[in-house]
Amino acid sequence: MLLHDQMHSIMVDKDLCTGCVLCTLACPVQAIRVRDGKADVVKSNQCIDCGECLRVCPQQAVRSMTTQRQDLTGYKALAALPSPVLYAQFGEGHTPNDILLALKSVGFDYVFDLAVNCEMVFVAIDEYLRRNPAPRPMISNFCPPIARMILKSYPNLVSHILPIEVPRETAAKAARRRITRDRGIPPDQIGVFHITPCAAKMVSIMKPVGVDKSDLDGAIAIRDLYVPMMKALESVEEIEDESVLQRSSGVGISWSIGRGSVRGLPNRPSLSVTGVKDVIRILDDVDAGRVNGIDYLELSICPGGCVGGPLVVENKHVATSRIEDLITQYGVRSRIDARKVLRTYEQTYLLSSARFRAEEPPPLDTDLDRALEKMNRIEELVGILPGKQCGACGAPSCRDLAEDIVRGNASLSDCVFIRVKELEDACARSGD
């Protein structure tokens, strides 16, 4: 089941959930509560699909909502667009081209090197920054939770979101056009799938930000393809079609780790920040006007960049080392024709910044006077509660519990410290 009636990237298996509250404490937007011993996203409108709950759940009760192999039927042609993260999952003995060939052999008719599109988008970013000197810094929108966090929690920074289409979407458009041209298959009968390190990409397909409709049909977790690809890699030399699928340089491959923008935009003052806590800190600083002299701010919700996604197999530190080796091997000089990208810049890459709109949080009450009363009541309850921020009540903090009480979703006795005090007082009265 979905966590809520709104589309999100994870689900909770209620049979496995033990109500340990780790997901509640890890959620950066305080959207999760434990009620009746089970976790649930009670504030679905606040969820940004960062996957932190998926990352910390010790029972594996939180699962990703990604495309499964059985969902690939019904198409006349299948195309895969793998994140460059895939190149770091199989050890040093396998080249990116070997990995792309293995991916093709496990059931795809076409496999495209998405890292090439990452290089193209770097050119588009540089052109946008050249044409638009303000505001600064511009903030990447390629990590879906980042864009959603800004829209929900940083309304003053909405104009800072970079209005450039993400590489997976530009690649999906190009893949669909090419397959239609080469084989005459109608576009709606072609399945184009992103091979992803994180579940948030699925939400960016089902509920995209900045565009009306995604050109992707789904997202498949890297870890779901790992075993069949490992088997395919054992015989990759026997594959008849030895075409060269990998066309990217180290610039495109660097997209998968933090500081990719430093390589992709060498002449721009850029800053890369990864991991949810550090991302929140830097957004707070930008919101307060404390970040100056930076043209481009590359943000990733996952630690270390996309290599730290929750749907990968390899340790993020090992994966980062492999990506660094590939960057050295394939060079930091881009292989794409920048002039061609610039000719199609406005038609292909540029989005309308008006498409990014801040989302208002739900009010405590539609009546202003009652809303003020509830705000005062929350402050009163915060003063009564112990301030332990332990999460034992099922809410991530005492203030969140106070708001839940005012909204009618919890009671004061949900706090274990209040409950113990009530029992002690009851025992004292009975002793009298």
C-alpha cells in the first residue's frame, strides 16, 4: 500500500514495521508519525521523497515504489537510460561499455549512455548562467527531493531553482525520437526507463516538478538489476553486438558524485553539498543571504551524491573511488559538440521558471482567529511537554506532538513522561 493517497516513492509493510520511530526521527520534514505501533506519513503533503526513512529502517519495512520487471511488458521496444552511478557498481574489471552491453542483454532493445546528456546539460547550465546574471546562486533541480524541499520550505528561494530540464528527461525525448525514426514504432508503444539509485526518481516521473508530463515510463532500481547484470557481465565478450554504447567523458560520469559541477562548470564558482542535514544548513544560509560569490549550487539529498542513493549495491565510498578513477581514465574534456547544444538550447533544455511555484503549508484553521488560538495552544503545550525530543510518542519532537494534539491527531497522554507522571499522581492519590 502507498503511505498515503498521494503518490510517494515508498511504502510501509505494516507486517514488518515494529514502530521503532527511527524513520520518524530521520525524516527531515517531520512528515512521519508512529500511530498504533506502525509508521505512516500523516503529513503526506510535506513528504519530499528523500528516502531517509528507507535508509534507516532496520526491519526493511520501508520499501521503494519503483518499476518492477513485470511492468515492462506491453511495449514494442524497451530503452534503458542508466544513471552514471551504475558504472561504479561492478568492480574495476568492467568498463562502462561492458556494463551498458550487459544492461542491454538483460532485456532492453536499446541502452543509451545517460552521462552524455549530463555533459550536454552542463553546457546548457553554463549558457543559462551567462545569459542570466541574477539571482545567485542558482540551485540545481536535478535531485527531486531538493526541488520539492525548496517549494515546500523555502519560498524565497523558488526563483533560484535552475530552470533547466534534467538529463534523464532530455535523454528520454531523444531516445523516443530515435527509436521511432529507426523502427517506425509509435512513441506511445516505446517504453523508456531510468535505471536509478533512488526511489525519488519514480515520483519525479509520476508527479514531475517543472514539466507537465515526464517522457519516462518508469524507474528501475539499480539493485533490482544487479544480479542478472552480474551474470551477463560474465559472458559480455560473447555478445555478438559489440557496438560502442559508452560515449561520455569523465565530465558526464562525474554527475554521479558530489562536486560534479566543479568538473562540468570549471569556469564558474560552484559549490557542491550532499546529505540531507548539510543541504538544509546551506539552504538556510542561502535563504538568510549568507552565501555570496557562488554562481551555481549543486545539491544532492543523498550523502556523497547519487552514489549514496538507497537503491544501490556498492558502498558509496568504494563507488566514489571508482567514479574518480573513471573520471581520470576518460578525461575531464567533454566529448559533446557544445555548438549543437547551444543551437537547441532554448527548444530542448530551457524550462519556464514560472513552473516552479511555492507550496503553501496547510493552515491550522481556515478561520484566522481560531488559527491564532491554536498557535497559542501549541505554545502552551510545548511548555507542558518535557522537551526530551525522544520520539517515543510517535512524533519527532515535542513541538510536533503539540501540533498533532491541536490538530486532533494525538493526545497529551501519548507522551510517556506525561503518562508516567499521571500514573505517579494517581498512585499518590490512591495511597492517601
